Amino acid sequence: MTKHAVVIAGAGPTGLTLAGELALAGIDVAIVERRPDQELFGTRAGGLSARTLEVFDQRGIVDRFLAAGQVAQVTGFAVTRLDISDFATRHNYGLALRQKHIERILAGWVGELRVPIYRGRDVTSFTEDDTGVAIELSDGASLGARYLVGCDGGRSLIRKTAGIAFEGWDATTGNILAEVEMAEEPPLGVHRTDLGIYAFGREEYEIRDGRVIFASEGPVGLMVPDSNVGAATEPALDDLRQALIAAFGTDYGIHGLKWISRFTDMSRQAAAYRKGRVFLAGDAAHVHSPVGGQGLNTGVQDAVNLGWKLAQVVKGISPDTLLDTYHAERHPVAARVLRTTMAQVALLRTDDRTEALRDIVTELLTMDEPRKRVAAEMSGLAIRYDLGEGHPLLGRRMPDLDLTTSDGPTRFFTLLHDARPVLLNLGAPGSLGVTPWADRVKSLDASYGGPWELPALGPVPAPSAVLIRPDGYVAWVGDGTQSSLPQVINSWFGPPR
């Protein structure tokens, strides 16, 4: 039996991100993935939110994604575009980039970190005891691990085997996605009809002045309403043909089906993100309609929350109880994503009463305060973990400030490239000491004279010092003293050696 400290089931965006986080911390991690390579067929997620771009910026890899994608104003609520260009972040935009490219870039990063991937096989079963998890693979091989993380999608075997309930709402609407050849040019773009929403597009496109301009030739990707919601069988070319004729009176000479799939608005969430030595992240922990584009982004942020905590427990730095904060922090975030996604699905209905409601919501979102509040949530910039009362920064993402240090100017996110916590002293140099934790907490004296501002909240008081976790969230804010600092460092980053 081959042993690793952590085994991850699934090499999608969540599993790859988690593997990268653990590898940065020096943890022996491996991935089990059923695909023989990172090829991905069909349409999945189509972009990265502002907060996910910040997360990748914190690790020094955001330029890889920016070089491959197209910056666009893609944050929105249902059909309403929301401008975030005035938000206090370097990434006040979304990035249009198909999931196959996101996975390719993440797999390259994980490869550089020398994470082994057991490809072409599945986890078929596992058993757990007080010392670890014994994992059986589909090729007959066995792996041992201290912890197992299910990043294996909405039908997660890890979740089912662990006996974790998947609670929520059944599907009420559905759509069919496909890529086909068409003898006639279809009306590219999104079309609202009495029968539902239809969309036509091509693989290659450009974004110009906020508008998507598709290539003039090549296969057509399309989305049509699914009249057979909850069907157990796969859709077929004839289902597409009938849906097109019903709405447009023609099938545009559809032929040459390349791939086809369906999705629904089923919304479910795991009752627990942890059970013993088993964890869930990404779609294994929460599924919902793709409307709003939050699925992949929520999964990546699950991984970044769990990674550093798992690493510290594996290293013996922190007690096992630290791992309970993963569920405590991430479960409420995904629960909110499910609610906002269901609301958006409701607003996309095409009956007259929903049209009236959507007009009112759109009007409200043209107002500054509602626009900022909803846009901050949709872009992932509004997340606040409940770390108690105190300064507005507490529990929120740390802004990427332009700092001045004794070594010259420094951008804050560069301090997080190695996924270590940072104590940033903005008061008198040398006034804060963390010598007992110097092996795990990076301490820096710096100055910053600019404004402190958070998306949606606006200006906040300047702190004298800030303790930032490896995931970029603020664990402690100084008030001129450091009386509570040792206790906070102990709770998050373990006692001194």
C-alpha cells in the first residue's frame, strides 16, 4: 500500500487548488482522477470571479490566467449586469475563461509542485480508523492516507460512502447543452422566448466594449430548455431539434453532434463538510444551477480555506479541532450561494409576472447601495467569516496594499505567495514581537499612507497591525496593544514549539 498524508479524489479545479495549497506547505499529497489526462469535453464553468483572481494572485499565479482569458464585466445577478469597476481591488472585473483552460493552468502549477496524480482510476471504497484512511482504487491498488478529501463532484462517492446527507431542493427547471454543426447560421447570443431561454455561441469569441463577439465559423454551442427535467437518460440530437423548431420554426440544419449534456437547478448541500478523517469540497459539498457562475469559484475558495488548516494539523502544529473551523466557515458561504442562485433562477422565468418582478429588481440594482451589496456578494468580495466582534477588517479578506518596508515597496499579496500567515505591523517598528512563532508566522514592519477601503463597505479605520491567515483573511486587528495577539496566534497557528 502506497501512503500519503492526504489523498484527494478528483482533479477538477477544487482538487487541483487544494493539492497546490498542501504542496506549498510541504505536505505529501496525491490526487486520484478518473480521466487519463486533463482533457475536458463539453461546457463547464466559464470564468473566474474577482475574489478567485485575488486568491490566485496571493499565490503568484494569477498572471497565467489573465494571459489566457479575457477581462470582462461578467459579474451580474440573473440578467442584470453589475459594475464593479469602482471596487477597491486590483481585480475589479471578472475573467472570461473556460474551465478546460482553468484546469490546464492549475494542473501545470500542481505539476511544478510535484504532486503525483493517479490517473485513469477511481476511488471505489475506503475504510477509516483512528490512524488513517485505507482507500481502494478501481485498478485494484490501495492507498493509505491520514485524511481523504472528496472533490469528486455532485455525485460524490466519497460523500455517499461517508454517509453524509445531501440536503436541499429537487430540480424544477433544466437545460440541454450541446455542441453541433449547423447548415444555417443561427442567431448568435441569448434569446428569451415564451418557452424559455435559448443561447447560441461558438468556442472562439472576443469581448469588445463589454459585448461578446463570436467567431463567424465553426461548431455551434447551444443551450435549449429541457422539457424532460429529471430524466435518467441522456438527451439526444432529436431533443435539440424539437426544442429549436418549437421556438424558431427551424432546426437550422442541425447535425454532427460533438457532445451533449444537461443541467438543472437542483440545489443541495452536504449536511457536514467533515466526518472524521473525511472532508468534502467543491461540488461534492454543494451543487446548484450554474446561473451566476459561482460554483467553480466557491469550490476553489473551499480549497484555500481547508488547505492551510489541514497542513498545520498534519505537521502537528495545530490540534485536530482546527479542522472543524472549515465547516463552520465554509458551510454558511455555500448556503448563501444556494439561496442567491435559486433567486436568480426564479428571475429567469419568462412569464409576464416574472418579467414584472425582474424589471423591479433591475431598477433597484441601478441604485448604488443595492448594486454594491449584491455585486460584492456575487464577486466573492463580501465574504466575512464570523471571528467575533471588532474592527470591520476582522474575518474579511485583506486588501492588497502597496506597502513601504525597509527593503523597499512591497505589494501585500506577494507576502502570501508561500501560503504562510503574516503579522503586518503598521505602527512603530519593532513594537510587535512574535519570536516564539517565528518558524511559522512571517512578521513585517511596514507603512501605508493610503486609504483603507473594503468593497461594498467603503472606508474603514486604519489599523495599527493586522494578522492575516494564509488564505488572506484577517484573524486579528491591532488596537495599539498586543495583549490578545498571543492567544489569537495560538488558536489559529498553534502554540510555540
